Amino acid sequence: MALTITCPICGKRNGYEFKFGGEEKGPRPDEKDLTPEKWCDYVHMNKCVAGVQEEWWFHKDGCGSWFKIHRDTTTNLERKVKEGKEVKEGKEMPKVKSGGQNDGQV
């Protein structure tokens, strides 16, 4: 099964048109108290969630835009997320907590 990604400008396209930009990590750390170790952790330490995670993608062979999607890393399928809940086949499902550990909580 080929990866397909929905570009907000061009629509659904083959995954080969895009470049992975990494996991969404939130805002950059404040530079005031930033140590080399903290910066290295921010840049290189990924959560590697086995499930749905928010990711950055670049449409390199299309419109050239950067955007975020939610992708299930276990199935390699894009997921739609609405107000903190994953939408799958018309049903809303609890969104996986960041870090991949849901611990039975939503």
C-alpha cells in the first residue's frame, strides 16, 4: 500500500511527492536558558510514537508548502483529527496522548 498525503493546496497526492519534515515538537525552546544538551534533545530526540502522531511535511514536487498532518505510524495512513479526537470511518476515537503512552486515559 502506497503512502498518500493530502496537501492543503493540491489535494491528495502520492507520498513520493513529499519530504518528511519530522514530528511536531511544539515551539522552539527559549534561547535565554538554552544549553547545548537541551537544544540537542529538542532537535534529535523524537518520541517515535507507535500510533497517531502529528508530523510536518513539505510538498517538494508540488506547490512547495509546509504543512502538518496526523499519520498513524503503524498503518502509514493519514488520519483526520478534529478537536482532540481522531476521526476514523465516520466515528470519533480518542486521540493518543503524545509519547505513545495512553495508559487507558484519553
